[in-house]
Amino acid sequence: MADLLLGQVLSFAGDPFVEGPGAARHITAGGVLVENGRIAAVGDGAALRAAHPAARVQDYGRSLISAGFVDAHVHYPQTAIIASWGKRLIDWLNSYTFPEEMRFADPAYAAEIAERYLDLVTANGTTTVCTYCTIHPASVEAIMAAAQGRGLRLFAGKTCMDRNAPEGLRDTAQAGYDESRALLQKWHGRDRLSYVITPRFSPTSTPEQLQALGALWREYPDCLMQTHLSEQPDEIAWVKELFPQSRDYLDTYEAQGLLREGAVYGHAIHLTAREKARLAEAGASVVHCPTSNTFIGSGLFDMGLATQLRVGLATDTGGGSSFSMLRTMAAAYEVAQLRHQPLHPSQLWWLATQGSARALRADHLIGNIAVGMEADLVVVDLASTPAIEQATRRAEDLWQALFPTIMMGDDRAIRAVWANGRRL
């Protein structure tokens, strides 16, 4: 049986970074018809109700129906250490991240955190994440199984590290290749699951490991490849010491076959002119992680890149300080203000939905409300707290009504989440 969701409907017919707010489509009294896990119709709510009298009706009143949020760069194994006090990136990895990731050698612990993580993000309206796991195959098995059980679209991969990490968190170039390949063959393309080839970042992989993962990517070119790029100046200086022959940080990946379409680089704050040009030329994606970048003191992302290449948005939990894409949109707005690059609410919402889906090369499947798309939806209450409600009451258009929720909203604003056509 079909489900008909009624409410305000927000979708995109284009990119608001290129076309402005007019790229959005807003239906004040709209409807979304969901059938067999897909969006079957979008339009006027009353007309859809009359045309589909047998559909189960979910009337959300003045709430906003949107595509579910897409979080393009996360570390689900860091769930338990979110908001841990730290100084800089390397300190944070050594003090919190690496000790916690060692615990994922235990499949039961990995399964517990995978379920907890998905509970937290879906409660915040997120329906797809692209996550790093740990070096342990069990960490990949846990999150894939948990997402499969919920019908979620998920991107995930075993994190590979063969140097500059503690004993117990290192593999080898060969083991990284072999274990990644076995996991890829098991999970990639199964239900709504995608495997992502995942070197953590150049400092923790030898050139031999990067080369092995580049070879794996050539064997399975339809996969994504994710890693980190130019997050902090001291990290970039470390990369220069470790790879003296490389032109820059990006070149450490490019030289080993890890730069092309389907490459997804987290952070990308401190880029050279050559790196920006090569990323655009290669058709790669970068992912903005604003709460993480401010929490760890990494720097201010240049949103001017959004007109040059594919830019996604992400919580980067647990370096990021929130599981909420609403909070992440607010942080992106604040970071852009500091760079004198004001972001319109349409651009923020697009980044958290269609933009992130595009960065993951999944915008033909998720991230928008259109006929034929997978039915991943979030229903947002635009008056979820007294402070937001009093601001919304004065709104003269959709954007004035939506912006207070972007800036002040949290999980209380999430009325319902649908994944693959089923209410979670």
C-alpha cells in the first residue's frame, strides 16, 4: 500500500550556489506519495489525496517534508568519545581516537556502537552516512549489518593504516588490500550498502599501502575512495616531511592512483592553487566539516569551492561536536560569515541533502524529493521550541521560517524519519 505524506514540501530543481534560491521548489500544502520504497508522485496535497484515495495518509500539517539528511564524512567508531577535550588533531588522535578504535577488535563492542550511532543520527533526521570504520573487519561488518537491518543507504570502509599508529591499530599494505577487497566483495552493492576504499590519511599509510589501495580502486572503479586532506597546517608540514618528493599533500594521493571521480576528501581547508585546480579537473569531491574544524581549531573552509567542485557537508563525529546536520548547517553558516561568504538558507539545506548526495555520487538516488528517487525523507517541525516558534511566526517566506530551525534546531525538530519508504 502507498503512503501519502502531507505538509510543506521542499525540493531542488538545481544548485542554489549557481542559480540562487530559485533553484528550490516549495509547495506550501504539498504531498509526497511513497510506494515500494520510492517516491511515486510529488505535488499538491489535496490533488494527490483525491487521486490516491487508498493511500495511507500521514498529515504533518505545517511541518516541512524534505529529503533526509546526508552526512558525507563521519567516524562512527568515535561515537563514544564525541566532545572529548583536546588541543590539536594529532593530540586528539593519540589521546582519544586510537585508544577507542582499538576496542573495535571486539565484534560485540563494534555492534553495540554501530546500533547506538545509527540511533543517534536517525533521531536527528540523517538517513545516509559515509563512514570510516577501524582497521578491524569486524567494525565494517557491524555497521553494514546495522544499516542493512534498518533499510538505510550507507557508505563505509575499513580504515587502513600501516604506520604512525599504535600497535594493534596497524595493518600492512598487503593486509589492507586483502581485507578491504574481501569486505568489498561481500558488501558492495548489497541492498543499499556501498563499500568505500579508505586510507585514513597519508601520514598513517606508507606509499606502498596507498599504492595497493590505488590498485584495488582500479579493480573496482565504481566504489568511492575516502580520505583526509589538508585539515591542519601542522599536519600538512608532517606530510611534507614524510613525502619529500611530493609536490603537495594532494600529490601524495595522486601519485598512487587515488585521485579521480569518486574520490571524497574530508576537510580540504588549506589547499594550494594547484590542489584546487587538480581537484576540479579530476572531478573529485571535498567535504566541509564545520563543527569539527572549529572544535579542533583546524581553520575556516572556503565555501567559494562550491562553484568549482562537488562540496558535501558533514558532522565528522566524533571530531565534530554534534550528530545533528541542523547544528552542522548552523556551524557552516557561522564559518562562512567569518570568511565573508554569507550562505543563504537554500544553500545550507542543499549542502545537507542534495550537495552531500552529489559529493558521494548518489544524487540520482538520494538527497532530493523527485519521482523515482529513493524515499528517504525527514519531516521537520518549524516551531519545535518557543524560541524558534516566535521567530517563525514573523516569517514572510519559507526561508525566514526555516532559518531559525537551521540556527537553533535540534532533534526536537525532527517529527518523523522515513528510510526506503518505511517510517523508522
